[in-house]
Amino acid sequence: RAKRLRRGVRIELPAYLMVQCSWFMAFGLQMVLFPYLITGQDHLHMDGLALGLANMALSAPSVIFLLIGGVVAERADGRRLLIVLHLLAAIPALFLALAVARGQLTYPGMIIYGLTIGTVGAFMMPARDSIVNEVVERRMRVGSNVTLQLGVTLATMAQFLAQIAGLVLAGYADKMTRMPQWLGGFGIGPIAADKLLLAQGGVLVLGTLFALNLAKGRQVRTGRSGIGAEGFRAVRSDGRLWAMTALMFGVGIFVIGAFLVVLPIVNRDIYGFGSDGIRDMFVTFWMGAFVSSVVLSIFRRIKRQGRLLLVAQFLGSSSILAMMWEIPHWAFLGIVFIWGLAAGISIAMS
């Protein structure tokens, strides 16, 4: 029985990483397909304001439901929650695939998709992030030397790799991409956008199978009800929590907007690219984030996380400022890569 228990505990971390991969591969597909379907020449071909409003629909549910999602994550069985949320996230992707295949794609449909996926994501993020603590803790009990920081770094690396895979795949939407001559000069694609949306739904369903290998989550009994005003009080009374919250608030206003809205419009209006340009841009960004995560994984215990976080934020801000001028596409991608390096540090340290 002890051997069986140890085997079950050891398989948990790989299973958790595969759950992470399934969600973020689907997220990578969405990162390209969502702006492409709204701004692309072959689909809705709308402007930056329309893309901004659609991204707001995608992000707004987090503001409304994230606190509730955190409370649900601490009180519910984490494994069951991950299974249900992966299945719920697959449904709108499959409906969108059907609409694109029938030529019935509409802007209100994209808004509904954004609101639905955003709501599921608000519950998914705390459910997924809280489980890593339990997985690492159980693994340490059977003699593993995996620390929480290493567990988080491995999860972050899995996130970036899966996102990059999804981004690369989505970049072939409705257009052939020809490889450079030193790679043989062969072409890949085009892959119809509806088939890529179908793949997005399928990857999310696959995540439920990996979640079955997780142990039943620990359910917290707090003896209180409601969405937890204690959280607000805890943040307000702790200088470090308040600083991190204010920092992330600023990142949301000044960085995420540029990343999700301005970059796809620059890609279309300045450089004249479609889904392939969005892919190259986001792959470059997340490759930078992956590289910095690998470097961080070497240093298992970093003493001054706050100082490293500030350096990363400074690098990211400088990268955005450098984009104010029209520059060659290769230089643009180079700046995006540096921005990604800073983002990888920020995500891990925050």
C-alpha cells in the first residue's frame, strides 16, 4: 500500500504539469485566433477599438469572479473543479468552430465567447494555482527534494512551452507559412481556423483526463461565509501584499492593454502581417519568458525576489518605450523578446 501511495504521489506532479500544458496550449491557440478572427482580412476585419472591447469582455469576468473563484478553490475538491472547468472551457471553443465553419461568425458571438471563457478562467486560475502547493507538499513527504519555488518554476516552464506550441500551431490559420531556405524552404499550412478551434476544444477535453491522476484536493473549512472580505483586509494591512497588488494593478493598466490590443494592430497596420505575424510576435515573447524561467530554475532559492522583480519591470517598461518609433520588423521582434525575458521573471517572482 505504501508503494502504491508513493507511486500515486510521484505521478501527481507530471499529471499536474500536463493539466497546465493542456490549458495553456489552448490559451496559446486562443491568443492568436481571437485577435485574428476579429481583425483578420478574411474574417471580421474590425479596428483596434473593437479588439479592445472584445479583450475587455475576455478579461472583465476576472474582475468580477476572481475573488469568488478563490473562495470556491479553497472550499471545493480541486481535482473535480479542474475536470469540470476544462470541460466548460471546451464548449465555447467548439461552438465558435461551428460558427466559423458555417460562415456565421459575428462580433456579438466573439463577445459572448470572451465573456464565457473569461468567466471559466476566473475560476480556473485559483483552482490550478492552489493545487501546486498540495502536490509539492505531498511529494516532499515521500522524500522528494522538490521545493515550492522549483514546483512553481516547473509549472511556469510548462505553461510557456505549451503556450508556444499553441501559438505556433495557430499561426498557420488560413495561410501557408514557408520555412527559410536553410530549413529546406518547405511550406506548412494553411490550416482552417475552424479546425484550429476544434483542436483548442479537444486539448481542453484532454486536460480532464490528466486531472484524473491528481489526488483529491484539500478542502479548507473556515467557518465563514461570503466571498471573503478578510482578503481585502489582509492585503491592506501587509505592506508586501499591498505593494504586489498595486504593482499588478499597474501592469494590468499599462502593460496588458498594449500587449493584447496595440501589438496585434501594429502587426496588421505597420507590418502588414496576419495570423503568421501574430504568431511570430507572441512566440518571440513567450520564448523570452521561457528562457528567463529556465535560468530561474537553476537558482532554487533567490533571496531578494523584490529587487529582481523591480529590475524586470524596468526592462519591460523600457521595451515598451522603444516601440514608440517605427522600426524594422526584426528589431521589433528583438524588443518583444527582451520584454518576454522581463515578463518571465515577473510572473515567477510575483
